[in-house]
Amino acid sequence: MATLIDKVGAALPEKPERPRHPEKQNRAETPVLRKPEWIRVKAPISKGFSQTRDIVRSKNLHTVCEEAACPNIGECWDKRHATMMIMGDTCTRACAFCNIRTGLPAPLDTQEPSHVAEAVAEMGLKHVVITSVDRDDLEDGGANHFARVVRAIRNAAPKTTIEILTPDFLRKNGAAETVIDSGPDVFNHNLETVPRLYLSIRPGARYYHSLRLLERVKERDPQMFTKSGIMVGLGETREEVMQVMDDMRSAGIDFITIGQYLQPTRKHAAIDRFVHPDEFKSYETIARAKGFLMVAASPLTRSSHHAGEDFAKLRAARAAKR
């Protein structure tokens, strides 16, 4: 069921409630389709979920699991898998699909790298995913902060493998190189959708810039794994999805994820359709035939879902090709 209330926090006498997505308030409400059986999940109530939540709260951290209303939060947090979202909880972009709040972000928290690293060590993570909001307000887009987080985790938990899911660093010269040189194990940046839909779904981004970002990772460090994902159910055609696959392979991307778009509120982009699981299996077969080392394609696939297990498979797939 889609979230229909679009407010942040409780109202205070001196400070009224503010919209989570102010740029969407004047949009007409779009219809919400009833979810099919294959995309429904149970509410998170396990002990493991509560323990992960407590650690995240104690370090004053944000997670994309919560901010983006991920349907897999119960499963992942029960296993102590949480995707840390750095640089605040407010994004400077206003993508039509995203549930993360938009507006002017607060200044960077200089203690955040150490807090993230402490949480990773305390949770005993073998693999961690670090993502962020877009920070177009910063000169480097937050690249140096990203790099500090990676280095802090290396110091606090040297055996933990690190996957980063970055913004596009559009018009931020040298930012991508700063993040690449920090040495993550996986560099992930999502294309999100097909080029034709960028103007309506991802208006602040540029398809070929995002593709080029991932290509530059391989040019600078050929051994670093690259990963990208798209959503389906936004009105794209099968042929367009296959063209994106070809574009990704041309850029040397190792790992593709394909998942169902789920509409956060009636103000967000409408779901065109729910893609059947059989279609996802077909996409997986095609992607593997095109040469991806790793493919994750299912209705509930998300960039960081099963990231640790998938990273192990990714390394094994590369080793098998040598």
C-alpha cells in the first residue's frame, strides 16, 4: 500500500509541519495500483530488526532503507544488513520516483565518518553499502566526505568489503576521481531508467553522464567492480531495457540490478504496470548472455539487497573467467 501522508515529523507550536517533497505539492495525485501477491512483504518485527535499528539510532545515522521506504528492510535488518546514507537525509535533487526528502541540506557532520565506521565494526559486517543524498550545494558534491567514510571503515573494520552507491557528481570536476581513489571494492551508480524517461523521472541527471561516470571508474581502476541498476514498470519498453544493458556493457559494468518501481506517494510518478516475475527471469537470461558477471533481477531487487552474498558471487564469477 502506498504512503499517502507526505509530512516530516510532528508539528511544533513555533514550527509548522513541512512537506517532505515541497516540489511535488502542486502536482495532481496519480492513481495507486493494487500490488500483486508477488510483491507483498511482511512488516518488520524480528529481534534482529530491532537490534539493527538500535545501533543505527545510537550512532545518529541515516539509512536509505528507511528514507527510501525500501520493501526489504525487514529481511535485511533482521540479518544486520543496513545501507548507510551519508551527508544527511535531505537531497538537492527532486527525482519523480524517490521518497528521500528534498530541500536545502544541513552542513556536513564532520563526525559522521567515524560514527559510520564504528557502526560497521559494532555490527560485525562482512560487507557494507554506503550511499548518499545528492549534494549539489557542495563544491565537490561531497566526494571528499565519501572518501573519508571509506577510509574510516578501512581503519575500523579492515576485513569488511565496501560497496559505495554514489550520486552522479554532475559538474563536479575531479569528484569522481577522489571517490575512486579512496579504494572501495564496488563502485555503484544507478542509471535508474531508460534515456527516454529521464526528463520526467530523473530531470536533474543526464543519462550519458551517469554512464560515463561508471566507464571512468574502469579506466582509472580496471580491477574495481562496477555496478548499476534500473527500475522497470515506469513505461519503458523491453527494447529500451535491452539497449540500456548494451550501454552498460559498453561501459564495462560488471553487475546489473533490475527491480520493480514502487510508487512512494500519490504525488510521485505513477506505476505504469507491475512486471511479472517471468519477465524478470527473461531479463536475467538476456543480461547474462550479454556478458554481465552478475545479474539480480526480480520484483523486489534493490541495489543493496543481498549485497554481501552477491559480492561473493561477483568475485567468484570474475575468478572463473580468468
